[in-house]
Amino acid sequence: SVPDMEARVHEIKAHFGDRLFIPGHHYQKDEVIQFSDATGDSLQLAQVSAGNRAAEYIVFCGVHFMAETADILTDDYQQVILPDMRAGCSMADMADIDQTEKAWTVFQEMFGDTIIPLTYVNSTAAIKAFCGKHGGATVTSSNAKKMIEWAFTQKPRLLFLPDQHLGRNTAYDIGVPLDQMAVWNPINNQFEYEGDLEQAKVILWKGHCSVHEKFTVQNIADLRKNEPDMRIIVHPECSHEVVQLADDAGSTHYIIETLKKAAPGTKWAVGTEMNLVNRLSDTHIDKTIISLNPNMCPCLTMNRIDLPHLLWVLEELKNGVVINPIKVDSETAHLSKLALDRMLERA
Ligand code: 13P
Ligand code: SF4
């Protein structure tokens, strides 16, 4: 039963004490997040993992790329475990390293040494290593603006991958006009761009988040009509049109902080993952908080981590068996760390 499973997780956590650390991303289910030693967005979880030297075992409640990042930022004696290996990220899967190397050859021919790669942390370790190797860095939704500004101090042009929306929304925010952003389609190896490529300052990889893409201009139009006094706040993984029509946009952390500070009685429609929206609605009972999309948008891969999987890996750990270890090879880890450190120094 659920209470039995919960009691058992408590027992195992007490048994390990500080030797076990459980980070939980804000998009995780409540049944999991109740056991996390730290909750955060992807930047905060990267920072707490980097700062933790006590834990021998880090049972990461989030998705695969986050567990890889935790492995890269921790020491060799620290073992990162992902409770379910199927907890991937469809966006991270949209930039494969072979496609990226191939695209980079094209960009080098066209632009020479005038381009720097930046990757959203929502990417594989191999892509982070690629950016590390070519003088680039990682970004999260919390520091994308700062990192794009930094990239332009290094080179006049940047490749942003894998999320075209975060790249476009953030570059637009710092003043890059839309007609200076080209899209690279890695499926057919072609640019999608009307203008003169020489003028393109930002090359956006054609990837997206299947959760945040479900918030639409129609959702906003419906809400404006039916609930005119409701404010709309969305994550920058939503499309440019949605971000422009919303009242406010920002990272997971920004959304949480904005709703915490909002006045009692205010009404909010939120365009981000459903576990978080539900939790915000349950926490702030003095405000009305709903999802911008009435059909709600869970991240199916985040939801793979559930109480039975968490308990399973913990039980095995107690028996001395490490299930689902996450280990990035040392060459990839070294190069990815260059990209992550360039971000963490500035975050
Ligand atoms: P942040 O945690 O950086 O806001 O990213 C959102 C996300 O999609 C995590 O997978
Ligand atoms: Fe990936 Fe989107 Fe899920 Fe985040 S919410 S893990 S970007 S699919």
C-alpha cells in the first residue's frame, strides 16, 4: 500500500542519513517530491549537486540529462542513480551529437570562426561536451539572457540548441530582431530562413519541448474572453507568439517566485508543467491558479519517476545493489564540465 511504501522510504532515508541525497525537480509528482532533500529548477539542482560532497548516493528525481549533469559536477566516489531509465526528455533527444557535428561543419564553412555554440542544459552530455570543446557554454531558462549576452562578447554569432523557443524568446529579449534569427532543421540539414544568412546573428536549432508547445495562442484568446481579469504567465519554452501575448514569462523559478509574491485574491493562468501548476494551486490557496491549457500538460517522462520506482532503487541500494547508475565517460564529462563551469561562474 502507499502508506507502507512511504514508511519504507522514510526508513531507508534514515538508515543512510547524509550518505544519501535526493534532489527533486519542480515538475516531479508530489508522491516523489515529498521525499526530496532539495527541490529546484534545473539551475538550482545543478548548483546543489555541485556543492554536495557528503552524499555517496544521489538518487536523482528528475530526467536523464539532469542526472548526467549531477554526475559531471560531483566526484568519482559519488554515485548518481536515476529511478527509471525511461525518464528521458524529448527535447534533449532532438539534438543528436552526429547531427550537431554535421551541422557544425556546414556552419564553419559558411561563417568561419564567427560562431559560438550555446546549449540549453536540456541536452545530452555529448552536446554539452561539444559546446565545451568549441568555447561555448550551457544555459538554463533562469540565466539564458545573461549567457546569450556573454556569448556575444565572445563571437558575433551564436548557435543555440536544442530549444528554438528559449533561444528565440531570449535573443529577442536582448534586442536581436526576429529577422536576424535563422532556424536550422537537423532532419533535412537545411536552413529555414528567408533572409541573407550573412545577416543572421542567431542560428536556432529546430527543437522544442512537447509539453510547453501545447500552450497555444487560442488558449490565450479563450482566457482573455472568458476570464479578462486573469493574468497569464508562461515559461520561455512556449512559442514566441504565446510569450508575446502573455502578461509575463520566465523560468520555472521565476514563475514560482512571481506567484509567491502575488497579492491575495489575484487570478493566474500558468503555462508550464502540470505537476508544478497543481502544486502552486494547492500551496497558494488565497489565489486562483489554473493551467493556461484546460487539458493540462504533464511531462510524461518526468512522471516516470514515481513512488514505486523510488522505493525500488532505494531497497536495492540498501541491499548493496546500485540500479540505473548514471556515469558519463571521463572525456565527455571533462569537456561538458567546461561548458557547465562557464555558466556556473556567471549564474
Ligand atoms: P527549468 O527547470 O530550467 O525551468 O527547465 C524547465 C524544464 O523543462 C525542465 O525540464
Ligand atoms: Fe523535457 Fe519538456 Fe519534459 Fe522538460 S518539460 S523534461 S524540456 S519534455
